[in-house]
Amino acid sequence: MPGRKMDRLSMRQKTRKGREGAPARPPASGQSYWIWGQHAVLAALGNPDRLVSRLLLAQGREAAPGLPGLATRGVAPETVPGERLAALLPADCVHQGIAALVGPMPEVSLAEIAETGASPRRIVVLDQVTDPHNVGAILRSAAAFGALALVLQDRHAPPVSGTLAKAASGATELVPVVRVVNIARALEELADYGYLRLGLADEAAEDIRLMPRDRDIALVLGAEGPGLRRLTRERCDRLVRLPTQAHMPSLNVSNAGAAALFALLP
């Protein structure tokens, strides 16, 4: 797994120059925001493409595993009372005594990602999945199963936030999030790059396990309840289903995404 992580960092460096040079694309627009939790914060600190402006530790967390040596990023940890840290973050969030104020990741386009690395490639496309916990969990699964990127629509999709980053458990630093204006057009673009576009639908006749796994594949997931929209379905080459039991035919979209990515492993 360490080698795969290095491959992902190298991919990011190919799509944009590091902090020492001018970025290949401008940084994403948007304000800095807080992220929290040990996995999310340490991953951000280890990502040279991520601007980290503040690092807060709750009193008593200074000697926690993984925290020594953080000054190498040029960010001096600030030790604060736990209640002060909690006051900066959403109510009831599990911050584990650590938070960082970060800038948005540099923008990346579908064209920059689609042909990165060796085939067979995997890209996950979300059609109006709006819950940041679900999007974060899908991003984590995308990292675990080797997907190149997560594609979201500009509208009807959550911003990359502290809540999403916590659910992603560090995957926001490993898997690029590509924002597009129109999902249907993005699927057309992926077809131009040779991707087989598979839409996951409970009512589909074809079993996802029977799909050719030597192809580049775009896995398309819809919102829970409505599922894939009509235009999105029409842009998919095939609709496929998971081999679930009749008494429990559907899964939460993040669980379904993880199962589908596993089923599509080369």
C-alpha cells in the first residue's frame, strides 16, 4: 500500500507542479476551512499541494503518535484548551484533539486525469449525491481500490469540507476531485477517452461481476432514492447491479460504491 500512495502523490505532481513552481492550473476558488481528526489532518500535512496555515492541538495531544516533526511543514502547532478547539468546529464533531486550517486543493480537469497512469483505470462519477458523509466515504473507497478520481457536478454536490474530509479519512489528499458543469457531458468526454461507463442501478439485469475488468471503467453512482437521472442513464453504456439478496436489494450509496469498486478490481 505505501507504493500505491506514492503513485498517487506522483500523479498529483504530474497534473500540477509542486509548491516550489507555478501551478499547472490555478488553485480552486474558495475560502480556507477547518479539517479535523488525526487521519485527515496528518494526510493534509503530508501533501505538498495542500496549503496548511494553522495547526491546533488540544492540550494533552502534543505527544500523540504521528505528531512529532510537524514543524517540517513550516506550521508551528498551537496548543489550546479542548473547549476552544471544539468552539471552532461543528457541534458534536469527533475532532480527536487535532484540527488544521487549510486552503482548497488546486483545480484539476477531467482531461488531465482521464489518461493518467496505466490501463485499466477506474474513475467514479457521482450523480447528485449530496451528503458529505457519503461523498467522503466514497472518496475513501476510491483511494482504497485504486480509482484515479472522483467526478462531481458543480451544483447538487457538497463542497470539500471538514465533514467530508473526516469521512474520507485522508483520501482528499490522495484522490483528485474533478468538478464538472454537466455530468452527462462529462460521461460523453469519458467515452471519448475509451471508458466503459457503468451505471449502478438496483433494477439492472446485468451483474457487475460479469463486466470486462480489463477496460478503463467509469463507475456512475446516483443519489439514494432517485438513483441515476434519465440523461445520466442514457449516457451509460450498461446498467449493472450488485449481487444482493432479494430481502435486502439495496445498499447505502457509499457501501454500494465500495462493493462495486471491489467487484471491478482488475
